[in-house]
Amino acid sequence: MKKSFKITSLIAAAVIVFSACSDAGQSASVPEEGSGAEKSDSVSLLDLRVSVDHPGVPGYDVGYDFLAYYGEEFSQTKLLPTEYSLYCDYPEIKIDGSSVTVPADFAEKHPDVDYINIYAKYGQDETQTDYYTLPVKRWEQTFADEFDTYDKNVWSFDGYNPSSVIGKDETTGRELLSGKDPDLPYIRDGNLVLSIKKGKKTLYDQGKPWVSDYQSCTITTENSFTQQYGCFMIYCKLPPQNDTAGCISAFWLMPAEGNWGQSFFFKKTGSDILSDYNCGEIDIFEYSPAWSGEPQLQITEHWWNDSLEKLESGPSTELRVENEKLGNEYVNVACVWTPNGLFTYVDGVLSKSRVGLQPTDQEAYILISQGSGSLPSAESQAWSGTFTDDNLEAKTEYLIDWVRVYK
């Protein structure tokens, strides 16, 4: 097992409410004594649930949408939000109909509070009540790089798949190659900068020299920092939308031990199409400025069955999330990995959730990458789109302000 890398001077407590259950609709049952309405001796038929039970991320308010059902266990009716009311003992908990928001600083202001109860009442009937318990989570920062400098002791070059054919020279017909360049990353104005560069450069594959026509790069914490579970977060500005700037910016996780497609973070349980498949790669996000439509991120997990046959990517494994800030402003993208759930957030808002996971003992390391698309002369176009040489570097700049990890 690789040793975890911890920047001790950057350890800090971050606070947020963490939901007790990972499966949507499963009620928690840890009451806070002395709070809320006392239940009468009558049997309550009200059942309060949350639509997606998720942990939230450090530094952001956490929003929950609640659902209420009424009736006996096997004949329940879903209530309209106007048919029940929610309340809480703490006035700073914001309640708007069936929506509940817990402020980001709640735990900091209430250091002795471990649980929050959200209460529900059916109409005006004081005997028909229920509650849902949200434990209070206090995060600890375990890793941070603010990119004041580029530290090669933290970020190592990833030379896997060092070259790819991206097109042909229209005059000679020679294949043009894009290669991974360890010298590509640099710091500018407190940002790590990755982009696609043009120009012949001698690169090395297992010590053997070869000449690339374009350069891209992938860096990792494989040799410095690994962690199982927690929040993996990046604050970055992506290349602006441009259909002649095909490239793929990514932030992702790989297993710390073993080989790709043979080592896994978790197995999916349940009865859906992914049941009994194993996840061996978590793409927190991928982005191309050349994708058509509104600016969008793609969130993907990669899955293999027990025979190590890879499941083809599709709607069951990936999700596109639109956001008008992409390519125009800095955006915060975070993945929270728990023993039985995986949750992705954009600016603190839950965008994708995956629950029903059976964990392994694998830790993860971080990868940041900027890969090239294809040239118009390519026989088949890359899924990330095509690019031209006009203002190539400026149009493909991936700016990373910081990366932080919490436990």
C-alpha cells in the first residue's frame, strides 16, 4: 500500500452536514433527545424520506428535497408538499416547502451538536408526525495544493499511452503525433496551466526517443498521495467553447494498486444494469470546448465484470451536466466517495449520485490531464472534437487554481 502524502501545515477543519444513509429514501433513526415534537401514543402513519441522501461538500450549503408518504406500509400515498409541513429546532436551517438547506457554517457555530432532526407533521394532526435525522459532519483537510509553485515531488508525470496519431500532414501524408510532455505544466498567476502545444519535440517512451508534433500532459499524485473515501475537489477554469479547439480537460481517480481494468474501487450491488460490475476508474469530470450545445461536463465511471470484460460506456455509466459558467468562469467540481456511495457536485450542487456500492480496500490517486483532440485531416475524429493550429495554446488552456482533499 502506498503511503499517504499529507501537507500538515494545510490541515484544517471544514464542516458540513453529512447524511447518515447512502441509499435514497432510507430514513435515519438517531433522535436528538429533548428536541422537536413528542410523539403521542397513537400510531403515526406519516413516513418522511429524503429524495437523495447525500453528504454535501466542504464550504457549501447542503440542500435536501424531502418526500412524505401516508398510510400503512404497503398502501402508502405520496403527499403533496402542501399536505404536510417541515420544521426544525434550529432557526438557521432554511425550510422552503419540502426543501431543506443546512448552512455551510452550521457545524462551526454548533460544535457540540452531532445531529439535526427534520420534523414533519401531516396537516394539523399532532399525532401524525415523523422525523429524519441528519448527522453533522466535520471535515479534515488531508491534502492541498494552491499552485503557488509546481512541485514535482507532489505531481509526477504520467507516461501511460505516451503518443497518439491525431491526423496527417496534408502535403506529405505523414502521420502527425501528439505526445505527453513532462515539461508542459507551468505556473502563471497562481494557476497551474495545461494546454495543447504545437511544435516538434523529442520525447521519450521507456528511454527511447521519438519526435512529437503536438504535446499534451497528464500529472498524478500516484507517488505522493493516495486516500480511500473523502472529498476530492478542484477549482478551475476550462477552455472557452470553440468548435476548432477540440481537447479534453479532466480530473479523475485511479486505484493506487494494481493495473487498469484489473483493480477496482467497488462493486455495484442491486438489480440494475451495473449490478455485479466493478468500477476501476472514476472520471470526476471530462470537458471539451468543442462539444456542441450548452457547455457541459461529462461525469463517468468505468466498469468491468468479474471476467475483466469492460462494459461499453453509455447512459448507464456517464452523465452530461450543463453549466453556463464552464469555459467562462472558475468552477468548483468535487467528488465525495463514501463506503457505499459516489456523489459529484458542481459549485456545491449535487449533479450525480451512485449508491449501492460494495467497497474494496483500494485507495485512489488523483490525475489532472489535458489531452488533444484530432486534426481535421484525421481519418476518424476524436470524441473530444477537432482542433486547428490557430491560437492553439490560448484556446486550450486549462487553468487550475487549487486541488484539495478532505476526509
